[in-house]
Amino acid sequence: MEIIKGKSILNKVAIGPILYHRKTESQVKRRTVEDTEAEVKRYETAVACAEDELKTLHEKACEQVGETGAAVFEVHMMMLEDADYRDSVLNIIRNQKTNAEYAAAVTGDNFYRLFADMSDEYFRARAADVKDITDRLVKILSGDAVESGFLTQPVILMAEDLAPSETVQLEKNMLLGFITEQGSPNSHTAILARSMNIPALVSVEVKESWDGKMAVIDGETGTLYVDPDEETLATMEKKKQAEEEKERLLQELKDKEDVTLDGTKVKLYANIGDVSDVAEVLKSNAAGIGLFRSEFLYLEKKTYPTEEEQFAMYRQVAEMMAGKEVIIRTLDIGADKQVDYFKLKKEENPAMGYRAIRICLTRPEIFRTQLRAIYRASAFGKISIMFPMIASLWEVQKAKEIAASVRDELKEQGVPFGNVAIGIMIETPAAAIISEDLAKEVDFFSIGTNDLVQYTLAIDRQNEKLDEFYDPKHPAVLRLIRFVAESGHKHGCMVGICGELGAETDLTEEFLKMGIDELSVSPSFLLKVREKIRQTDLTK
Amino acid sequence: MEKFQYTITDEIGIHARPAGELAKLAKEFQSKITIKTETKQADAERLMAVMALGIRHGQTVTVETVGPDEKEAAEAVQDFFQAKL
């Protein structure tokens, strides 16, 4: 087995035999011609012919990969018409009395270098387009037919380089993926690969000896396995199946409503840790973000993130979600999430130690900075605030008091902010048991099952030795959840679940029957849970 | 001569497709239309030359039109920039 790294174009797995595609380089010879005007005419005819070919390719690409993927051929047509390119070719023919092929090749080379030397990656990638149109002209002039459809069985295609006109001519159902030595992630070939939805690796030093060998492309890690051993093959097969399952779910469910068979609407939200997770949330069309773990920003910094840094991030998420609810959990640092600049003392029992709201209430300057950032961002979308690790009523009252004073301050300064709902995490047994009292104070509860399980069962969830005792579906936990749902609803408080248990599809029906209003799960579980919700009938 | 400035908002910059469309548009006018950056300039009719300016997102360009229909040309190009770039 050989393991090679490349740059991945698409996060997918492909498994199949490699086919090495040798490019037939048309050798361009310089000839001296007497009748230069005849050469000019030949060139004009070749351009017209190339335009016809490109038109056909454009139509074909539109069918196969849609307008965006096909745009490259429009660009090629425009490039063919370019006055500078044309002038250069005609000049060479007339002044140097050469054949049209040679004039086109020299011109192509010059323009290729012009783009290849540019500093910007996008413009640099256009060099390949210049080469593609030049090759086409030379082929037409020298009478070589453009080859097409040479694939007879599904393969991973390997080549030093693939021109866009070549990739689109390949039979789509015969192509599992491709590997090239050239081509940047910005090249048209890469764009086509993306729109054809096939994995591709570029910047791989290809070897002719791989021709015909079995191979795996793992697009996620950008790895190519040539002659994979059985174990790798089995792992990759599994990964591929999981992808296919996900794709199927996505196709079937991405635009479907989160509603049960009996018509009960459920809020299916997503948990995120960073702005970069939002794309996946939007792809699955979740109704909101039920848990935005704000500590990410703190964990990646060397010092306290400023109000502006936080504001920018919250605002971006709020704007990307375009009016859908975004629940931001205030700082949950401590326990297993340590940050040096907080200078927290080492604790014997950090899970039960100085963390989350306990830090916020004793170091209000940190808390106020975050709250100001959140409130300011609320002018740009629908934001809600959620306090973590609540155990007592006074903690909620105190946190709300600070939030109110932040609002007053902003109002005084004339800084706009929106209508922000306030909620709390229910993740300590204490909070669950006094949930009726807490419900009077807040707009919503979100049950954090990971900690709730650990504290209820008194089992450290990070201790592997305790795995056999760790039962997240313990009746004590489920009864607490039911009780929280009931107490919350008594006082008009919305109740959701944002822990890992929320994504357990064998509990979805039970949760919905308890009256849970919202399930917030990791983006990769959204569609699975949606499928389950849509199969559930609460009247039965 | 008519003249205006425009700051590119397109994420990539003046990329291949709009450069091609711009060339087409420029050919509709008799006036000579020039795209200028701080150091370089190109005839708007010439797609490759415009692309070779390598104009990126956030960069400001000056557009000059000279000729009998310079006013209309400037307006049309300005509309095009606002819509596409």
C-alpha cells in the first residue's frame, strides 16, 4: 500500500481502479509560409470551428453540471474572441511568415506565462484556460480530432493535468474521482469536479506505474491510498456507505418541515461551536441554533477576546441565520475546558468546581463584555441568551440583573439592540428539581444532558473505566427530563434539549411525548433526527 | 472625456466572466473605454488585458471613456459595474 497526500477538492470517498490518462501532446512545428493571408484565413476558420465545439461543450456541460459549471466554456469563447490574442497570432503569421499552429502556440505560451506569474491564485489559475483554448486551436489546425468518451468502466482517472473541456467530455457515470498533478483548488477543473460532485485530489505526484491498480481517495483527509490493504479498504468502504446514507438523507429531507405524522411541529435546532459550522446548518435547513458554544472564541485566544471580536462573530452568525433564532450560551469555561489566561487554580474536582456561571458571577467584568457583545449583535438577527451551570435561583436572578444593567448602559449610549429572550441550561439535578421556581424567571430551558447525566449518576463521563456504569438513558435522567418539561410548561417556559441525548433517535418519540419543544443536535445529526420526527405519531 | 471611480465588491475581483461581458459591452460603443488601476491600464474591449490587471475585491479602479458617445458609455459601464462587480 502506498499513502500519498494531495489537495482535496471535495470531501468524499472514491474507491476503484486507476486509469492513467496520457495526454497526446500535439507537437507544433514551425513552418515558413509564402502565402501568409492563406494562414490567416486558416486561423479564422479554426477559431470559428473552436467556437462551434465550445458551444456544443457548453450545452453538454449545462445539462450535466448546470450553468455555473458550464460557465468556463463561455469564458473560453470570450477568450477566443480576445483582440490581443488574435492580434498577436496574426502578427506572428504576417511578420514571421509562419504557419498558424506555430503562431497560436507561441501566443498561447506568452499569455499562459502572463497569468501563471500573477500573484493572485484565481488569476494564476486562468493560465490553464489559456492553455486549453490554445490546445484546441492547435488541434483543429493540425487536424487532430478532440478525443471523447474513452472510459468503458468506472475508474478513478489519473492525469498530469485535465483541461475543463476534457473533464466535461468524460462519461459522468464512469468517473469515480480524479487525481491530477496540476490544477489548483480554484481551477475550472476543480469547480467542475465540485459541480459534478465527485472527489478529486490535485497536487499529487502521479506515477505511471499506478495505472490499473486499485485505489482509494479520501477527500476528507486529502489522502490517496494506492493498493490499499484490506483494513484500509474496509474502513473506507464504511466511510463511503455513511456518506451515501447522509447524501440520501440530505436529498430526501433537506427542505422538509420538522413535523410529526400527527402534525405537531418541532423545533429542530443545531449545536455549533464556531462560525464555520453554520454552513452545514444552513445546508440541512435547521430552524435555528439551539446552542452556540461561545467558549470557542476564548479557547483559541491567548488573551481575553475583546467586545469587538465577540460582537463581530455573534453578528456574523446572526446574519447568516437570517432571522432564525440563535441561542448563545454564555461562557462555559473551567472543568475540561481550560484557558491559561484565566489563571484558574488547579482543582481536585474541576467538574464540580469553579466554572461557567460561577466564574461569570464572580468576575463580572468578563461577563459584562460578553453580554455587551451579544446584545449589540442582537440588532442584526434573532438572538437569545442562555446561562450555563445554574444550580440556584439567586444565580439566575443575579445574572439577569447584570444583563439588565448592560441593557441600560447600551440604551444610555444609544447603542441599538434587539429583543433578547433569556434562558438557562438545566444540567444540574438541583436546577431540575427546582425547575418550577426557575421557570418563573426565564423564557426557556435547555436541558444539557451530558452534565445532567454525569451529576445525576455521580459518574465521571471522562473516565473510561466507568463506561459500564454510565447510562445516559437511566430512568432517573429521563424522569428528571419529564419533570423539567412539565414544570417549564406550567409557567409558559419553552423546554428544549441540547445535550447528546437529543440526537438519540430511539428517544425522540419519548421526548416529544413529554412535550419537549425543541431538540438541538450536532449538525451531522440534523437529518437523522428530522427523519425520525417525520415518522413519529404522537397520538399512538 | 467622462470618468468615474468604482470599488470592486465582487469576492474574486474582475474575473473571467464579467471581464468577458464587459468586453462585449465595450464593443457596443464607439468611444474608447479604459480601465485604470494605480499603475496599469487596459482597454475594456480586451478581455485578457483586463484580466491581466488582476483587479481584486476591494480595489478601486478608474474608468475613462473618450469619444462621441462617451457619456452613454460611462453610464452603461457604471451600471454594469454596479450590477456585476
